[in-house]
Amino acid sequence: MLLLCHTRTLGLMSSTKRVLLASPRGYCAGVDRAVETVERALAKHGAPVYVRKEIVHNRHVVDTLTEQGVVFVNETDEVPEGQLVVFSAHGVSPAVHADAEKRNLRTIDATCPLVTKVHQEAKRFARDDYDILLIGHVGHEEVEGTEGEAPQHIQVVEGPDQVDDVQVRDESKLVWLSQTTLSVDETMETVRRLRERFPLLNDPPSDDICYATQNRQSAVKAMAPQCDLVIVVGSQNSSNSVRLVEVALQNGAQASYLVDYAREIDPAWLDGVMSVGVTSGASVPEILVRGVVELLAEHGFNDVDTITTAEETLTFALPRELRPARNPR
């Protein structure tokens, strides 16, 4: 498919307005699980269902669930005692679980299993008295949750520019972990710089950057050199969506913008443009992408090609509180 699209670009780019649609895009398995968790909690328990923080970082999803009776709060102390609260896909620290227990809250944990894996790695290395360098964005909910598993052992490194500030106790007992939604290339540059300073730095047991983040970035890398413009559908507080804009610009796109909805597209962006790439972050429902493609069609971009770089089949089981009961034999 990629070769076909490239061939068509060479022959038609000067005369045909077209859209290149990245695949994979949109919902990952962790987001799908988290959103379904809230929907099923509503169906089972009725409104209100409280959710700590945004269940996923997408404005449309949050607004839609709010209309259905979900109440989003910043902290568990905003939830009335004894009520049901869902923890978001980004994960929470042990302190949050403890606070919920003190308030006698019923809890459902919608943390993405890939984030849980990073939490388990942090606990394991802390038990072995390692210093842990967590590559990620200070203040991001996922980073706060992971850091809370072992605050005495973890220091956050936001990027290559902070490597010189890192201080460790024992260079032979040092490991790096990462936020799951980062730019793969930037993360590995940070690791390279860290390893220059600390040659004995250990790698995590397996990739921390999630498969979906990597796949969406790979699709954009394949698409961007053929695009005058790349539109990424996603919210400003979605780390993986913001990274897709950066990846597009770093890999040949002439311009790239992040929008929540098609109506946010400025027609001036399309002036002189013949090829528009479209993708979406891992927390974006497909209906929003369809809206962008339909708007582009109104501006003459009727030729739509899909660039596929991977197939995704992974699914995650719902939290046990929401799984269908097994039929007794």
C-alpha cells in the first residue's frame, strides 16, 4: 500500500488534491478498554459515576461521557463517601488508592495494562534499591502515578537537555523507564545521552513506549514526506497526539496542526496544498477523523489513499468488576 501511494504521488501530486490517511490511527487497546469501562459502569450502576481526572485525554470523549452522567473530578476527596470512582487510563499512585480506601469509595481501576507494567517495573527496581530515571513530562498524570510507586528512587528526566542535571548514588544500579506516550526518537536520544554519562545504565525489561504510540508515529513517518500538510486529530493535553505533530514536521511535512474537530481547521491552511495527511492520537474516536476527511472533501480533496504500516489486533480484558459473570456448569 505504501509503495502504491508513493507511486501515485509522483504522478498526480501536481494536479490532484488528495488525502493520505494514516493507519494505524485512533483508539488503542488501552483507551478502548478505559472508555468501555466507564460506559459499562454507567450501565451497571447508573449515574453518577465519578472519574478521577479525564478517563483519556480527549475533549470529545470527556464531553460525551459528561452528558451521559459521568462526573470528572481532580481528586478523590471531591467524590462523596461511599460512591463509585473510576481511575483513568493513565494510572494512579498508591497514595490515591489509599485515599480512596479511607473515604470508603468503591473503585474500578481503568489503568492501561501497559502503564501498569511500568508501575510494576518501578516497584521491582526500587525493591532492589536501584536509582530509576523516568523519562517523561513532569506533571503528566501517568508520570505522577509511576513516580508515586517509588518516590525515593525515581527522578524524572524530561529530555536530553536535563541529562547533565541527573545525580545518582551508584552508577552500577541505575535503570531507565519511560512514559508510554513519548516520541520514540526523542526518548532514545535521551537514553543515548544518559548512557554517555552512565555507561552501566540498564534498559527496562521490555519497551515502555507502548505499541500504539510507536505504530502511530511510524505511520506518520511513512506519510509525512509525501504531505504538504498533516492534520493530527487530538487534544492539546494528549501527549501522544502532540508527539504526532512533531514527528510529522521532523519527517518532511511542510506544516502540521493539531485539532479536536474538523471545524477548527483554518481554510487558509489549505491554500496551495495538494496533499494532506490525516491521522489521530490514540485516544481519538474515528468519528472525528471522518469529520476531517468530509471537510477536506468539501475543499476538493476527494482522492483518499490509506497508508498502512502495521496491523493491530491487541485487546485488553475489562476490569474484573465489569466482566460478564461466568455461567455455572
